[in-house]
Amino acid sequence: MKIIFEHKAFPAFLLLCICLVFLQTIYLNKTRDMDLIIHGVNVQSFHDVQNLKFQDLDQRAKRMLKEERNITFSKSLTRRLPNAIIIGVKKCGTRALIEYLRLNPNIRAAGPEPHFFDRYYHLGLDWYRQKMPKSYGGHLTIEKTPRYFVTKEVPERIYNMSKSIKLILVVRNPVTRAISDFTQAVSKGEYNSTVTFQSKAIRRNGTVNMKWPAVNIGLYVNHLKRWLEYFPMDNIHIVDGEKLITNPVQELNAVQDFLQVERDIPESSIYMNTSRGFPCIKKENETPGFRCFRNSKGRPHSYADTKTLKILHNFYKPYNIKFFKMINKRFIW
């Protein structure tokens, strides 16, 4: 052994060993990534889990992320953190969108809204993952909670979980959205029959009540600014809530492309319910053979007089223009 260490060729031999170990590490990493791709696992999502800053998370989250590394490789049916989240907007079609996406066999969608990042964040990622549906490694897991969009703390919290997560935002004319919001509140008994949309939206001095949530939610540009502090627009897909009703297939194709899943939602599975003016989903081999959304979808909106509508339209106009510029896309509002 002493002869080997004192031999002149030993330094060169040691250097060769180090190089071989280095090359072997690179080879194993490349082989691992190829194996992930073959089995339908998102390589970037895997590396995001690998590179998360543990100091940003509590002990339960650390344990959860370590488990997630193992789950990423797993071919078995298990619960996984989402690859995508529908973050909003309330009363713009988020429920319809996630129900349509369930038709794609490559997508697994959570059931009730988890509200993890806005209400139950203190319960940790382990609790959150248990709210996700079971899936295989090649599936895309998605959830929707519209309140995320307007909750200040949420963008940073989601960023700490995954920097490359895909975010979907459904929007519509903010005036129409506000009326729909009020209509839902009335149906739930939140306002008595004497309260009108005008009395909530317009102050006595004739100005718009910006503090009323039904109005404030429609200031899309103000809320999106917070998200762009953490995510680039490449991570956010904007869905036209109006076209999701009138031309759902076109909007769904764009969403599937954004999610990088095969376009596998049959056009024949969606049809328009002419009596309600809202699409329904056909269900083969089931009784009944179709499923429409709740009666709240497509119901008549509360009355709003022309003067109030004009005031709101003029109020939202400058915010809409800034929003269109921010997302590099225009809508006819």
C-alpha cells in the first residue's frame, strides 16, 4: 500500500478517479431525467421540489417535500401536490372550467375548493396534499380556489411551494361579474329584498364604492400586479370567461396547450342548453346521460339600471386598459 501512495503515477491516477466519479454523476442525472420523461413526469417540477429553500417552510412542509421527491419517481397511484391552480376569478367561470378539464383523462382535479393558501395554510403541505385526488406520475393535478386571486399573501405562498407551477385566471367583463356576484349573494340570503345592486355599487354622492368586494374584485390589474411580483406572465394563462360559454372548445384547447397535456376533451361531450344559455356535459354510460351545472349557472341576473351600468363601465375602463396592456391581450368590455 505504501508503494502505491509513493508511486509517481499516483496523482494522475487520483485525478482520473475524480473525473470518473464526476462523469458518472452527470450520467446518472441525465439518466434520471430521461426516466422521468419516459414515465410522464414533469422534469422541471421535479427540480423545483429539489431546489426549494427549506428555510421558507415549517418542519411539516420540509418532511412533506422530502416525501414529494420520492412520489415524483413513483408509478403508483398516490396523492400529489398540484401542477396547476385555477386562482380566479370568482363568478367568471372557474367551476365550469374545472368540470370541463375533468373530461381529459390526463388531468386529475380536486373536488371541493381546498382554500389552502388563503385559509388553511397553517395546516401545512401534508394536509394540502391529502385534499388532492390520487393520480399516476404522468397525470396533471389541478385545483381551483377563486379567492386566491384577491388574497395578498397567496402569491408568495404558492411561489414557495413551486416556482414553475401553472396558474389559470378566468376573467369576464367586471360589470357583468359584479352583477353576478350580487345575484349570488342575494340568492344566499346575504342581502334582504330591499337592497338593490345600485345601492351597494354607487355611493350617495354618485361615486363608485370601490371597497365593496363585488366591485373591488373586478379591478383585475391591481390584483394581478401582486402575482407578477413572483411569477412571469409565461406562468399565467388568461381564459375568456364569456367565450368559455359561447365557444368552450376553443378556450379549452388553449388551456390544454398551456398545461402541456394532449387535447383530449371530446367536442361531442359539451353541448349548449338552449333554455338556460349555458353549456352542459354529456355523460356516456351514465343515467342521466348528461350533467348540467347547478341552477345558479345561467340564471337571470339582478336588475341594474342603465345609469348605474354606465357609471361602472366608465369607472372600470382605465383599469381594463391597464389590464389589457399587462396581459398583452384585449377583450370587448
